[in-house]
Amino acid sequence: MHDISIISMIFTAALALICLYLILAPIFKWNTIIRLNSKDQDLETTKVSLLTTLNEIEFEYKMDKISPADYKNLKRQYEAEVAKIMKEEEESVDSSIDKELMAEVEKEIEAQLKSYGKKKGEGK
């Protein structure tokens, strides 16, 4: 009765592996989801912190805590980084926009502008 059979050992090991998989699988899946979503959040967080730093530099310059030369160099450096981030954001937005849909919307706007112009011309 105290004798453990090989079948029960295999069954126990398989059950332990299944439980371990069920416990660890969601952790790895959430990690990849977080990594995919965090890039956009990182860009936004970085942009906000850079803009805050620019405001602080300007405040310190107005309080005569930094020299004009340092102010110009720091301002130029941080503005370049903000511009780079904004360009990356713009490119990611541009790639997600459907070009055909935008062309169709532009045609509809032009048609509405033409019909509005004709109505305006008739009223005179």
C-alpha cells in the first residue's frame, strides 16, 4: 500500500507541469502585451517630461540661475528631442490612416465645397 507505482508518479508529474503552465502562462502573455503598448506610452511620457524640463529651463533662465549660453544650448537640445518624438508620433499616426478612406473623405469635402460655392453664387 505504501508502494508508489510508476503510473502514479507520471500522473503526478504531468499534473504538476500542467498546473505550473497554467500559473505561468498568463504572466508571459501579459508581459508581451505590456511591452507592445508601452512604446506609445513611453513616447508620450518622454515628451511630457521633456516639455516640463523645457519649462524649468526657461524658469531658471528668467530667475538668472543659468547663463544665456547654457540656456540656448539646453533649449536647442531639448527642442530637438521633442521634435524627434513628435515626428515619430506623426509617422505612427500616418501609417495607421487608411489612404483610400482619406482620399474618399477629401473628395466628399471638395464636392461639398463646390456645391456650397454654387449655392453662394446663386444667391447673389
